[in-house]
Amino acid sequence: MTTATALSPTSTAPTPYQVWKRARGLLIALLILVIAGVTFAAVRSGTNYGHLDPRSADAKGSRAAAELLKARGISVTVATTLDEATTAAGSDTTLLVTGPNLLTPAQQRRLHEATSASTGRTVLIAPGPAAATRLSPGVRTEPHRPVTPLPPSCAFPPARSAGTADMGGLRYTAPDSTATACYPSDGSPSLLILKGRGDSDTVLLGSPDFLRNERLDQQGNASLALQLLGSRPHLVWYLPSLADPSATSDDGSPDNSNDTNSGGNGVEASGEESDFLDLIPSGWLWGTLQLTLAAVLAAIWRGRRFGPLVVERLPVSIRASESAEGRAGLYRKANARDRAAESLRAAARSRIARLAGVTAREAHTSDVLLPAVSARTTTTGDDLSTLLFGPAPADDAALVLLAEHLDALEREVRTS
């Protein structure tokens, strides 16, 4: 009786359980990161305000200045729409515009009309060239300079009383000599006061740094902030927003012609053109960097788990000739003539060493192998050294010639 044995193919693909066992650690870590991120965002969602926001206690916020003003009896009202800002403007009110560059041209013209009709004070934080032209016609904007402690160098009482303050940034030049210019940087003032109708005036500040929590206690920043913003009993802290319904009226396009953005939208006034990365909040950039680092570390961690290569039995038998042809094809595709030549020489040295009475350990040592082989062949020492230990062939023809010479040398040693 003959028994037919059916050989079923052996599958090398991992089972679902093996896949889950390998990936569960990474999936659990990813789940923990997602849960932690959502929890952190939920906890901070109620207190996450923007830069120069009077409700923000962050380093870039302005809560400290707002609290000092309130302690002096100044009422501080936050406005997020143009309607709220223009309605609140009045003779007993200071209107602080933290982000004039975020306003559309139509919004800027409307704000200028409202402040011109008022007898209060308007404070503009780092308006760019286009915004400064519409909100204070005739003012020329000079390029940005670094923010450094600067002396007032003017007769404006609040500036003289405050003394040195962190000023700089954009600089402004008035159309006439009636304006008050303070804190000059490279010859141009970074604080400009334009007189208006009656007791009204417009203050242009080149930088918002002195209003921020992190700098308020330095130099004369606190004194300057209190005197500029506390000259009237009411302060309207206007934080322009792209969500303002008035931004879509008329032409509806934001004033992107400015080269700078004020601190109200979280972008520093730099005097340089903004690119796509400038529009991405810094938190997202740091988050992306951390996720990239985590991915690299996870890849290294998983890669180390595989360990060194191990030899295992193949599921099927492969003839030696097929294996040699496959490896030769790979060498040829990669133009690895050096690796192919070394494989041919190493195999030839191993076979010739057995014929010449040299041990396998010393088969690849030229000082031992060459004298033993030269005693059994007519090939000179230099040629023998070049043949068995020489450099890689320069082209495919030289590689074929090397294989032929190695075969001839082996036959000569075998028959000697």
C-alpha cells in the first residue's frame, strides 16, 4: 500500500493575535496621549486667553496691568466686536486697540470715524503701514527695531514720569510738528501722540511688550501703562477678532497688506512678511515637534525588540545553484562587484586551503596561505597575492576574468 502525503504550504504571516500582541503597547501609549491631551485642553479651555488679553495671567497676557488700573478706580471693559468698541467710545473713555492690523479696511475707516468724533483717547498697538494710514492719516511708519529699554527723550509728562521703558518695535513719523514724539529708536519715535479735537488724542505704540505680565515690573513699564491707559475713568480694551460679524461687511477682507501684526492676535510685530508658519499658533508647532520625537523614540524602541538576526529552517528546500544565481542577480543589480569578488575569493581560499594543508582559521591569512599555495603552483607570489587578496574588479569583464583565474588556480592546486 502506498500512502500519498499532501504537503500543505506553511504560512509565515503573523496571526491576528501576534499582530495585537506586538502593537498593543504602542496603541495603549497613543490612547493615553490622546486622553491626556483632551483632558489638558478641557481643563485649560476656560482660561486660555490670547496675548495682551486683560483676563490672561500668562506671560504674554495683560491681566497685571488691568488689575492695577482697576485698583486705581478705572473701569476696564473688554470688547471683542467693532460695534462694542465704537459704542463705548466717549470723552471719558480710553479705547485701547490691541490688534489694529486684524481689522479690515472698512472696519479701520469706521473705527477712525468713531474716534475722530469722540473727545477721548485712542491707543493703537503696533499698527502697520496700511492700518496707521487709515486710523491716523498722514502718519508714516518706519521699519521695525528691537525692543530695548529706551529713555523718553521728550516733554510728555507720563513718559518723563515713567522714565526708561521697554519700547521700540515699529516707529512713526508725524505729518506736522504738533505731535509729541517719545522713546526714539534710531532717530524715529516708537511712541507718538497726535492731538485731536478738544481734549482727544491718538497714541501710537510701536510695541506691546511693556503691557505684558512678564515685563510690567521692569523699567518704568507699569508707570507708563497706568498713565497712558488710566487718563480717563473708563478703559475699553478692544480685542479685534476675525469672528466679528462686521469683518464680513463691505469688502470684508482683512488688512493683509500690513507687514506686521500686533500683539492682539498673538503674533509679534516684526516688520517682516508673514508666511504660513507665522499663522500657526506656537502650541501646534511644539505639539508637532513632540509627536515627531515620540514617533522616532517609538520606532527605536520597537526596532530594538526584534534583536539580532537568527538562522531558521526554510519552509521549502532551495537548490544551491538557485540560491547562488539569486544572490548573483542581487549583486549585479546593485553593481556590487566588490562584494561579489570578495565572495568568490573567500570561497576559493577556503577550498584551496584544504588542498594545500592550511587550517580553516588561517585560510584567509595571506602570510600563511600564499606560501603554501605558491609551493604547489607555478604562479608567482605577486600575481597570487593579487588574485586571492587583491582589489575589487573595475568592471564586469574583470569580475568574470577573476572568476576564471580562481577556477584555474584551484584546478592547478588540486592536480599538483
